[in-house]
Amino acid sequence: GTVDHILSEYTRVTSEGGRLSDVLSGYIDPDDGIAPPAEVPPPVDPKAVKAEGTDDDEEGSADASDDEDEVESGPDPVIAQQRFGAVSDQMEITRKALKKFGRDDKHAIAEMVALAELFMPIKLVPKQFEGLVERVRGALERLRAQERA
């Protein structure tokens, strides 16, 4: 399924020495609130830098390049390992619950919800997201073809 595919991509990237940014772009943190507060500090900093002088402008541009480096380096591997480890562990628990109780049982549903809550905050890169969407579209097309037949 979807979670299996993303877990296998994560495993492939980590074992082959790839970049985490090939799989995910970050995490959605529900405690962060709204995105605009992250946009507020950059306009404030340049005004303060311009008021203080040229030397601070150079430091400000160095800070900006550090921010760019952080974005380019991708997600923190330690956090990714923790999150994907938790998703993997919950996936195994969910599989066992599905096998033991069946898909419609309240225990299995609770485990699937727990898995979804761990997986949902992971922001996938467009390449991964499009791959998942194509799988869903393909399944829908096969279903429609079967309905017509």
C-alpha cells in the first residue's frame, strides 16, 4: 500500500546513501499554527539590517545563505529515522490487527487511525506524491473498466 511504498523508498534512500529530500520535504507540525508567522521575520530583519548599516547587511546575507543551505540539505536524518521508525512499528501492529480481527473490527480501525496519524504529518516531495496519485488513478481506471465489462 501507500505507507509500504513510502517506507520502502525511505529504506532505499537511507541504505543506498541517497538524500532524504528525494522522499520527503519536511513535516507538518500541528503546534506550529499558520505558515505566515514564518514569513513575518524576514521582512523585519532586512529593515533592522538596513537601519544598522552595511556590516550587518553582510552578516544578514550570510545568515540567508545558511538558511538556504538548511533547506537544500533536507530534513533532519535523526528526526526522519524516529518518525519513519514509529510509522514502521505502527505498520506492523496494524498488519497484525488486520490479520487477527479483520478490516471492519474496532481494534483494527483504531490501529489504522494510529498509523494514519503518524503518517499524515510527513510532507512528501511532489515526485513521491505524484507516484501515489498515479497508483490511485490506475486503480480507479481498472475499477471503471471492470464496471463497464
